[in-house]
Amino acid sequence: MNLLITALLFLAGVHYMILLLATCYRFIDLWYRIGDFWKSIVGTLIALIIFNAFITWMLPDEFKSPWIWGQVCYAVFHVVIFWFARLMLWLVEVKQR
């Protein structure tokens, strides 16, 4: 049963990090009208950070690790994929010259 809870918490951490990154990308997506949306974006960001602190604080010690590792693994994956994609685009551009 612990293995199932651990796996679900890891996946929930991944899902949470996707939500957090999507909220951060809203600044870029809505930049043309940032004056209208900045309050809702900042409010959502603060709510997600408070939710993360609450969940991390409420979880028993044995279940904190999968929740945090899910977030960390997805954040690292996201950054690596982003830079890998930029590197591939740069290589394609150099090759076309």
C-alpha cells in the first residue's frame, strides 16, 4: 500500500509542478495584456505556493519525499528539454547557413 501511495504522491508532485510552470508561463502568454491579468496570475502563483507549503507540512515524513521528488524531477526534465530543444534548433540553424 505504501508503494501505491508513494507512486501517487510522486505523480501528484509532477502534476503540481506542471500547474506551477503553466502559471509562470501565463506571464509570457498574456504579456500583450499583462496590465489586465497580472493580479490573477500573481494570485494564482501565491495560492499554489501556499498550497505546496501546506501539503508539504501536512504530509507525514515518509510521504514528503515522493511529493517533493515529483516536483524536482519534472522541473529538471522541463529545463533539460527546454535547453535540448534550443540546442537542436541552433544546430539546425547553423546547418542551414
